[in-house]
Amino acid sequence: MQMLLTRRSSRAAWVVLGAAVVAGCGGVAPSVAVPPPAVVDSATLAPYTQEESPSAALAAALVPDAAALSIQEYPVPRGSRPHDVGPAPDGSVWYTAQAAGALGRLDPATGETHHIPLGPRSAPHGVIVGPDGAAWVTDSGLNAIVRVDPASEAVEVFPLPAGSGHANLNTAAFDGSGILWFTGQSGVHGRLDPSSGEVAVFDAPRGRGPYGIDATPDGIVYFVSLAGSYLARVDPTTASALVLEPPTPGQGARRVWADSAGRLWIAEWNAGQLGMYDPASEAWREWRLPGEGPQPYAVYVDADDAVWLSDFGANALVRFDPARETFDVLPLPSASAEVRQILGRPGEVWGAESGVDKLVVVRSP
């Protein structure tokens, strides 16, 4: 396995203070009730075989009725092309303004946004909020991991090691020890130790394709490969990736998210399916999304253990209830919205509408 290392140095890491540029994109779009969703029963599939735990039963009772949900869009500066979104603890919402080379920040209370430039040639892809409360960005243009301080909005860059090549960085997740792991579609996965600034890059199985990544509640990191069509579990000591084969060949595993029980939920782009892998039983399940030509892109599991997907084929957000095995289809207000990533906080599920320069949120009562 190839491994390349770099450490943060005074030359490699740079800080920009006071770099916020006010974009002046104010005005809050009105919140509207979600149209009556199409509810699709998956009873024709094999029954869910895992014994339901008390937490799963509680989650089933807590999943809000789709009719009680509301949906709202927030415009961001024209040409931003927001790719990923990260709701912050202070109530603001980070988003990667991929076409602008910046990290955006939305105040949902006012609708105001501003952009924080990340540097020349920046093309940020993913953003998450770390254990330190900062925004952590995978920047394909810089070929680096970027940290943005939530208070000062100072920018710190952690370049990938010299000689590692262009990784085409995608997304990131923190493990149980506070190490940041990331994927690169060029065929790598890697890690960053925030305490030392050390970055390491490793060859991923089967070459190009690593895309979505997440950690289970016990801190184990998994990623999926879009081109390789697999789920992989990362060994935190050796950084080796164990391939776990979904039942459908060539399904195009695009994004992955863990639920509270440690099960991994996967958006299968090519197959139009939602996949689930249970590490405890090593069992797989798959469900086809409703409608003609579904294209599930993003996946996220909310605090109630409901599974959310964005469906390019239906231009909708789709919610799956694992206990009842039913889908709710929530059409998006804007045509061709292209939600490429979903993240949330209690009572809110956020998406980045890259096709229309907006963010969208679904709120539950």
C-alpha cells in the first residue's frame, strides 16, 4: 500500500484573517408546507429480518408524519454552485461555494450570506463541522484539507503530501479518536491528525472512485466507491480498507451514512436503490426508490433514524422509514435543483441545491 505523509509547516499552512466577503444575498423565502407526499409501501420486499431493538421501536414512533413537514429555500449568491452543506451548532449553515472558490455561511434567521475565500484555484467539495466546532473542507482545487474557524473565520490549509498527485478530494469524516479521514475520487483515501497537522494518503482498492464517507457511533470509518461500486471499512491502525460487496453489481455506491445502531445506509446511484449493510450480522438489504428512473445521490440519517436521500430523477428529497419500509417523496420547490449532499441537526434536514444556487431545509414540528 502506498502511503504519503506531510506535516503542517509555517510555509505549508497559511491563515487569512478577516477574509469574509459580504455577498449581500438576503431575503428569506417563505416556508411552505410540503405537498402531499407520495407514500410507497415496500411490503413486496422480503421482511426486515433484524430483531427490532427498543431504540429502533422508539425511532419508528418518533418519525414525524410527512404531512407535518415544511420546506424552505434560501438563495445564495449567483454562480456559487453550492455543493455540500454543514449546519453549525450556532444556528448558521456552512456551504461549499464550489464555483466561487469559497466557503459560504448562511444565517437562516435573516437569509443573509457571506463568502470566505479559501485561496487561489480553490474548488471546495465537502464541508462538515468537526468536534472542535470548526468547518472542515475537502478542497479539490487546492488538493488540501481546509479548516475555517467559526469565530474568526480564519482559514488554515493542510496540503496533501508532495508527490501524492491530484486526489480529486471529495468528503471527510472524523473517527472516534478525532482523526479526520477523507476520500479522493482519483483512487485514494487519507487521514489528517489535527493535533499535529500530519496528512497521510493511501491507495484505495480498485483505483478511482472513493466518494462518500462516514463514521459509525463507535467511531469506525466506512467509505464508498462510486466507480468501484463497493463499501469499505477502514482499519484505524493500518489504514487498510476492507472491501464489502453490495448484492447488486455495479450499483454505483455514491454516499454513505451510519444510523444510531451502526448500520450503513448507501445511495446506489447506478441502480436507483437504497442499500443497507449491518456490520453486526454482516447482512445486506436493498430497496429500489419509487418512480421511473430514480437517481439517488445523497444520503443522510436524521436524529429519528429516518433515512433521507436526494433523487435527481424525481427532483425530490425522499425519506425512508426503516421500521415500516416505506418511502415519502417530497418534491423540491425549484426545478432541476440537483441536491448533491444532505446534512442536518435535530428538527432540520438541509440540502445544497447546486443546480439553482439555493440551500433547502425540511423542518419537522
